[in-house]
Amino acid sequence: MPRRVVRRLAADAGLLAVAVAFAVPLLWLVLASLDAHATLRVRPPTSPTLGNFSAVLTDEITFTPMLNSLLICGGATLLTVVCAALAAYPLSRFRSRFARPYLLTILFSTCLPITAVMVPVYGLFVQINLIDTRYGTALFLAAAQLPFAVWLMKNFMDGVPRALEEAAWTDGASWRQTLLRVILPLMGPGLAVVAIYTFIMMWGNFFVPFMLLLSPEQLPASVSIFNFFGNYGAIAFGELAAFSLLYSTPVVLLYVLISRRLGGGFALGGAVKG
């Protein structure tokens, strides 16, 4: 057998192994959510039932935590995208000797583990009365995701031709009007990428809301999922799988709704001709 064929078969086998490693947990979620006696084994349910979904579809278990997650993550995502756009604009359009050191500094801040800053953040939130508030938690999540969002936003903003911005200035537009009416509409896919990445990272964050939110009615779904892990190793696997599927639904829907926009590209080639 030729060496090229052997390498190709080995690469295909490796990719297949990786695909199976990702597919098996997802398959377990689907099968366990329909099994009244689910365990850690991946097996078809003997008598499929929707009882696990009926058990978790309550205000206390699902609806209130999901609403809290949407409010916290949605508000934090909006704040992050707005601040990232305002910060990326001067970094992309103006030349300065401090631009690169500034970018490297904010990139370094993303390397700090969140556990290293939670103790001073918790003390600060207690002093300024932001502890156990959804807007305070959203503010910290936005601040934690902002450095990487600025990097992403600047890279996408660099792809917008300066000629379009200069043409808007010639017509009398201010920098605010240029940013809102020219640059941001043209970098729609970039905004979508930043928004989706930020929302997904916040949606799955457990540690921050677990530390900053104390009242059970304030907890998001990423923390309330901990309730399915009982004492002495007793875990409601079926209900856990059903809740996990419901918990992942908003992220999947968000990606499906924006996937067409992501694949459209910038299409700016003909905008600067003529």
C-alpha cells in the first residue's frame, strides 16, 4: 500500500476517533433524557419517556434560572460589544507608539485565572453593594470578556477599507456617524462573531455567578444545574440530561439564526472601486 494512502487512512482514523469522542457525550444526553432509569452507560432506553423533561420544566428548576441567564448574559454581551467597538476604533484607525503595548497588556489580562481575582472582586462588590445583584454580575462578566473582545473587534475593523471612512468624512460625517453608519454595518459578521463568542463564554460560566449571587431566585441556569448533583453521589442522570439539552438550546438557536450572516463574509471588494 502506498505511503500516501497509509497516511491518509491514519489521518481519517484519527479524525474519526475525535468525532466519536465528541459524539458519544451528546448521544448520551439524548438517550439519557428519554430514560427514566438513566445511568452513565450509553444505551437506548427500554421505554422512552418525556418524564424527565416534565420534571424539570418548572419555574424553580428551569424557567427562572433560564430567564436569569438570559438577562445576565444578554446584558453583559451587549455591554461588551459596545465597549469593544468603542475601544477597537481608535486602536484600528489611529497610529500610536502605545497601541501595541496597550494591546499586549489587555491580552495579558486574559491570561489571569478568574479564581485569582475573585477574592478582591468579592470584597469590592460587598463594599459598593453590588453583591447578589444581576446587574453587578453582568458588569463583571462583561469586564472579564472585554479584553479578548477588543482584540477580535480590532482585527475585524482592520478589514474595513479606510477609503469608505474618508468618503464619509468628506460628506461631513463625524467619527460617531462614521462608526455607527459605515464601519459597524460593514463588519456585521465580525460583530456576530464577537457577540456569539462572548455570549457562549458567559452562558457556561459557573464560578462567577456562584460567587457573586447568593439568593436562589437570582441564580442563573449555569449554577442551578448543580442542584441535580445530590448528596452521597446520588445524581438524577435523566433529569440532568434533560436540563442540559434545554440549557444548550439558546446557544444553538443563536448560532443557527446568525450562521447565514457568518458565512456571508464582508464583501467589500467592490465598495472601493470606481
